[in-house]
Amino acid sequence: MSRLTERAKTYRLPNPSTPEDLECRWSKTLKFGDKVLLAGHYYNGIGKPCYFGAVYEFLTDDTGCEGEIGIREVYRS
């Protein structure tokens, strides 16, 4: 299993998805050109916060709220 797939599974990130779905399920999303950025928090135990960010990219020419997007990178702190 790749690092990207493993992290996406750990943070329960949908792949593929739509910007609309991310906005409904997560608190912080930002559309930036042909990318959608997602910021989130993952409970990792008391006193051990874990923040993560994900970069999604549009998979089709439809860059609207219902266009299909896929994960390109997942970062964690």
C-alpha cells in the first residue's frame, strides 16, 4: 500500500470525491485553480493533536462543485 493510500485511509478521506461532498463533510476546503485544498484534524489521543492537509485535483474538465476530484497528496503535522 502506498504512503498516499495509507494516509488517505487513516484520515478517512474519500477518493474520488467532489468539492461539494468535501465541503459538506469537512470544515475547511478551498478551491484554488484546478486544485481543491482540504485542512482537517484527526484525533490522535489526549495531548497529541494531528492536523492534516490534502490536495485534490480535478479529474475531468468539469471544475464546478460537482466535478470529480482525486487525491494527489496528503500532508500531516
